[in-house]
Amino acid sequence: MIRFILTRLLRAFVTIVLVVTFAFVVLRLSGDPATIILGPEAPPEAIAAFRASWGLDQPVMVQYVQYFAAIFQGDLGMSMRDGRPAFDLVMERIPATLALTIPALFLKLALGVPAGVYAALHQGTAFDRTVMVAAVMGFAVPSFVLALGLVLVFAVNLGWLPSGGRDTVWHAILPIITLGLGGAAALARFTRSAMLEVLGQPYIRTASSKGLAWAVVVRSHALPNAAIPTVTLIGFLVGSLIAGAIVVESVFSWPGVGRLMVVAVANRDLAVVQCILLLVATTMVTSNLIVDFLYGALDPRLRHGARAAA
Amino acid sequence: MKAPLVRIKGLNVAFDGAPAVRGVDLAVHPGEALGLVGESGSGKSVTWLAALRLLPGKAAVQGRVTLDGRDLLSLPTPEMERIRGGRIGIIFQDPSSALNPVLTIRRQISEVLALHRGLSGSAIRAEAKRLLDLVGMPDAEGRLNSYPHEMSGGQNQRVMIAMALAGQPDLLVADEPTTALDVTIQAQILDLLQLIRREMGMALVLISHDLGVVAENCDRVAVMYAGRIVESGPAAALFDAPRHPYARGLIDALPTLEDTRRLAAIPGVVPDPRDMPRGCAFGPRCAHAGPECLLDSPPLRAVAPGRRLACARPDLDLTPARPTPAPHLAEVTS
Amino acid sequence: MSALLDLHDIARSYVTRKGLFGQRKLVRAVDGISLTVNPGETLGIVGESGSGKSTLGRMALGLETPDEGHVTFDGAPMPSHGTPAWRALRRQMQMVFQDPLGALDRRLPVIEQIIEPLIIHGIDGDHRRAGLTALSAVGLSADHGLRYPHELSGGQRQRVVIARALITDPRLLVCDEPVSALDVSIQAQVVNLLIDLQAARGLGMVFISHDLRVVRQIAARVAVMYLGRVVEEAAATDLFRAPQHPYTRALVSAAPSPGPRRIERVILTGEPPNPAARPTGCAFHPRCPVALPRCRTEAPALSRIAPGHAAACHLLSPAAKVAAR
């Protein structure tokens, strides 16, 4: 068991390092922050000074080593734009993002899972077909299109809700719905197919053959099995709590991490982008770790030291 | 003879318009072991799944299945649920996938005890252990906390049998109970089923594609082909002198350990349920088919005490196949 | 006459893990087996799951290389799997497995799959004609050749696999449970076909099956395997008429048959053998109804008990017989 945890932690660590490395390389290949931040007309001396002060004149390998050395000392660097610690900048934005993504996550779960289960139990009915069509649409329609559609209807035409900003609770409603519907569609589709798969298994027939009522068969025999694959997707949704709202935040001018990311990328604000990516990778990897351990709890076949057949 | 425990009358089952069972009449008497034999697609399993209403909703089921004079096919669902697992138990082919992988053995047996016997608490635990002992499970106490994947196929089938016995049924339907098991384990399980049947005075329906298994374990046998019973009778008499060309063919096609003889293969394949031949379904594969076989599906009629036959030419002389080495090209068939 | 296939004291182990985090363990799937197949002879291999019979079949074809011992084909050592020499030899040794659908490509008409080996091995000639001949040899028509695998029945598919295996005119055919998935009436068709083809072409054949009744029909000699070792080997007639090893006796007595039973039924207790937990001494002793104390500690060697009849059992060794007198 300890070896299992250690290998998983090591794998998680390597994943994070790879993500950060990738970001590091791509950002440095995609344009010079000095020219972008100071503007194309800045005098060469100013650019040189800027580069020297941020260490951009060093060879890339040296920057890379210094960057990682700093991370291990808890220093995620300064924003090139306003000179504040990148970590502080990002942390300031997290509550705003979570204010959208956490309610959206609950919306996804509350809509997606029951819809998927119900559709699977009533396969082929009008409800099932409706769920499937909605799910395919939720899958196919990009979130900005959905967002714009919602804005058009509820903000522009009906005037019930604001179209952007973060002044009142009302401002959060459209972004949350946009995020929630898309995820709910994917979750419903996934839950439905997991449930259908389980309902076709011989042990479901066995459970019925014992005389258990159908509701009991579904509750005690089908759902625990269908939960196993569904947990993977839920884990992914939890993992994208921070990064999952980039588009929606942009559309609704919501001052969250996603918007910060977009601005930072545009400005080649290296430290901020790297800090966000590190944070996103850590959340994703952590939720994956939790999913792995949940598997063990849900599925005895994966439990450690499985007592093999005699 | 006593009144039958379960009587199936005129049972028809179709899936999306394709008939799987076509007018089956069958009676199971208290305490008897009835074998139902046939190849894949013969409808032998579907007959009993339909009788217990375990088929998916798209199956169209007609006919009557009576237990104590009540028609199971028209019983309200809660009453049917009292019969399933209570009066009639059923076990399936692949025990390892027929048990729920995420629930302990204790949990899966206890469900039945709580439902049909009204037991609770420590009584359940004691009874579950007693049942595992009864089916010959080594270390019954310890096995209660195991999961199906931790046990062998034979042990899982023992658990299935224990579960089926938990409701103290009058009839146990065993659907290919040993097909997925090794030969020596198959012998153990069949032996166990016989022992339990005698001790509990329970009736047994043994569904199998293996004539040998049915012959050795059943008092009475019904042979099914393409959704119909083509012949039924006492096991010994039927296997000794089958009257239906298909039953004869099945016996001649079965290799034995006694000698090597050329196996008499039945030419052709089982008909497609969507495209049934006219008249007798076996006609196109039958060496004895005559013009009368094209007229109608022959009904199952009594031809001797305890023996019934569905053949338009009931007086055929079906002497055992002689070893006739035919050139293999003559068998262009399947 | 020199043997077509000679397995000499071969052994093969696998690394397994118990559970997800368990310790690695070396499991001997096949443990010191010597067998020969002569041209035109069918050797039956009988065993339950975990007996190592399929591993043995794969080593006979050179698909796996034994860890110990060696395999010779036609007097020459079996080349390693994947080498050009092995690929060249493949046209002389073919195989048929249980699942014909898995062995066929569902996107190609079956005739193209039947002649594929001719192309692979660069054999010249009229491939189409050869394909049609092969089809008719297995009792299928030219029309069947144009169909796709899913348009054929299980028995027909297995005929296609057999046609493909035989098109390069091999000298050895290894069949692993070739009729186990088929219904009785169709099984008889395929068994007859294999018997006829084997006789007509003088094939050496290894026929692996758990079904004693089928092996009885098709094999001249039979080896019974238990936990990676041969426990009894004899001519089929002798082995099934008078099985000697307690395990073989149990197997023979357990084979269900509609006719009268000739030998008293022996029902073995205990679980099927698990290669990962091999008992000490004679591997069969925990389930053996006649085991002696000695069987727990000392593994019996496979030794001759009658002409052409070998068994691995302390009770059957000549010394034991003398002691019994």
C-alpha cells in the first residue's frame, strides 16, 4: 500500500513538472515579453534593461533551473506587469472563479447524474431521447455560443439578468448556468452509458431473480457499479474547478483566474501564467489521485492485497 | 400422478417480432428432475426466463405459466417478486458474472433471507453460514466476507446455489449451471445439486446443451429445437430409443468415451427465427423428411405412456447410426 | 521414423502479481514436459484450466520459447519467435484456436483471408484457384468465400480458419479447443472434417481440449496434464478404456454420457489447481482419493507402467506394485 501511494505521488509530481516545463518552453518561444509590455516603440536600452532585470537575457537553461530553484523555495516569481508576486495575484482571483465553478459543479451533478440514470432506466422513451439530444447539443455547442445565446435571451431581450461583470449575485447566474449545462450534458451522457452497461450485466438479472423489487435492484446493485466509471468523469470536473471557466469568464467579463490567465498570456506575463498552470496542474493531479483512491473504496476488485482465490 | 407444481401452457416469446419460443407446453412435478436440452437458440433458457418474467421489456410473452393455479404471467409485480427467489430459485451459467462484483457474499445471500424469510440480525448471519456449509463451501464463516472475484468459478456457483436455496424454493431452475466450469468441478456441482434436491425434496429443471449432463441427472427430459419441444419422455427411455429425428441426431452427434465411431453430424444449421421454414422447423435438416413435413408445425402428441413427440412421421424406424464413413465432401452443409 | 515435433523437457514460467500491489511471483505454467508428434499422428492434450495445455501448444509452434529444454521441428531446433527462419517455418506449422471470429478480419471476404498465407509466404501459383480448392476441402462453396466473417455461422467460420491453416500445405497443425464454442451437431461436422483432412494429408496434429469425448474421437495418443506436468500418456484406446492415474480416472469418470457408466464415478473434492500455489510433492495429492503420505513430499516421475503407457504416480510405479504383492 505504501509503495502504491509513493508511486502515485511520484507520478503526480512528474506530471506537474512536465506541465510546468511545457509552459516554460512554449511561453519563451512565443514572443518577447519586453517588446510586448514596453511596446514596440520602446528604446532598445529600456528593453535591454527590462530583460536584464527579469533575467530574460540569461540562457533558457539557466532561467529554467533558476525558476525551479525558486519554486522549491516557495517563490513563484513576480508579475512583470505590475511587479506584485504572481502567487498573490492569482490567489486574489480564486474566490471569484470558485464562486462560479463550485455552484456550476453542483448544477452539473444535480442535473447530469439523475438525468443519465433516469434516461438509462427508461431507455428508448421520449425522456431518454430528449436527454440524449440535449447531451449531444451540450457536447457539440461551444460554451461561448451557449453563453452568448443566454446573454441574448436573458440579458438583451428579456432584460432579466446582467450580461457581464461581478457586482451582484445576479451577475453570477448566467455564467453558472453556462458552465453547468455544458458539464451536465457530458455527465448525463456518460452516466447513462455507464448505467446501461451495468443494467445489461448478468448480476442484475440475478438480483431480479432473487425477487428484489426493481427499485432495490437499481439502488443496491446497479448504482454502486455504475458509480465506478462515473467517478472518473466527476474527478475530472472537480479537477477543472480552476481552469474550467476561462472562456465563460472572458465572455461575462468575470474577474476570475481564467480572465487573469487570458490577460497574462496576451502580455507574456511569464510568472503569472506559470503560476496558474502550476495551480491547475496540481488541482487536476490531486483530484486524479483522489479518484484513484476512491476506486479502491468503490471496487473491491481493485482493493490492495486482494485475497486471491485459494 | 400428482398435480404438476408448475405448468407452462402455450408459451410464446418473440423478440422484435422474431419468435424465440413457439408454443411450449411443459409441466414440472414436485420433486422431479426435468432436463431441458437443446442447442443454442433452441429457446430452452428463454422459456424459463419468460416464465419467471426475467426477460427485458422488449420481449413479447404470451401463454400461461401456472403455479398453484395462479398464472405467473398476469400476477401483479409484488406477488411475482415473492415467487422469484421464494418459490422458484434460479441459477445461471457463468457464476462469476452472475454475482455482483462490488457486494460481499454475505450481503448477496442476506438479501434473500431478509426478503423471503423475514430474518434479521444475527439470525441472518447464522443462516447464511449454514447455507454455505450446506453447499459444501470450505471455510463458510470466512467466505461470507469475501467478494466474488476472490473465489473460483466453482465456489461462486456454490454461492449461487446457496442464494437460490435461501428462499427455500419448491423449484430450482439451473440454466447451464456447469458450462463455464472445468470437468471435475462440473461433476462436483452436479453432484451437489442432486444431493440437495433429494434432501430438500425440491424439483429441479436442468437446462443444458449437454445430453450427457441431462441424461445423468434427470428423471425426465424434453428436447427443444427452434423454440419448440420436439420430444419428451423418461430420460433413460428417450436416450435409449429416441423417436424424433432431431433427438436421434443429437445423440449420434455426441462423441463418447466408449469407442471411436464416425460422428453423425446433423447437416445444415439452426433456422433463422425471422425466416422459419414451412412446416416442421427441423424439416430442412431432417434425413427422413417427407411431403407431410411441409404442411404444418407438428403438434406435441402423446405416443406412449409418458412420451410425447412432435413429428409428422411418428412411426419412423430410427435405428442407431451405423459407422458409415462418408466422404467429407458429401457433408457440405453449415 | 523421426519425429515431426519433439518437445524435450520443456518448461515455461510467468511472472504474476497477486492483486494490484502484491508481490511478484514466478509461476511455472509448464514444468518439464517431453512429448513427440510423428508425421500423420494426432496427439491429444487433455487438461483443465491452469494445466498449462495452451502454453504447451504455443511452445509447440514456437510462439513462445521455453525457459528450459528445447523444441525440435523435423529434426532441427525451433527458431526463435519472429525471426525470418521462424516465419519461413510457419508455412509448415499452422494453428486453429477456439474463437474463429477473433481469428478473422471482419472487413475482408473470407476467401481473401484464406489465400493470405500464400501471399505472406510468397508462394506462387493461381491463388484464387487454390482458395476455391481449400474452400471445397472444408466443405464450403465458392459463394461462402465471398462472404464476410459475420455472415457465416460459427461452424462455417471455423471451417474458414481451418482452410486458411491448411492452404500452405503444413505438416503440423496445432488446434487449441477448436470445437469448444460450437453446438453438438456442428461440433460433429468440424471434428469429422479435421479427422478426414488429417488422414488425407498425413498431418501431424496436436489437439488440445478440455473435452475428453472429443479428444477420444480424434487423437491416437493422449497426454493428460495437471498443473504443468504430464500425469499420464498412452494410446487413446488404452487411456480411456483403462485410465491408470487417479486424476485421469476422475476425469474419465466425470465425463457425462447418455450411455451406461463403465467405471465408478470418482468425484474429486477441492478446487481446480492454481499454478500460483502449487502443492508440494505430487501436485495432485490434495485432491487425490488414494494419496499416500509419501505423495505429500515426493513428486512422482513420469515412468513407464506398461508398453506405450506412462504415468506419474507413486502407486503405479513398478516398485509400488511389487510392494503390493
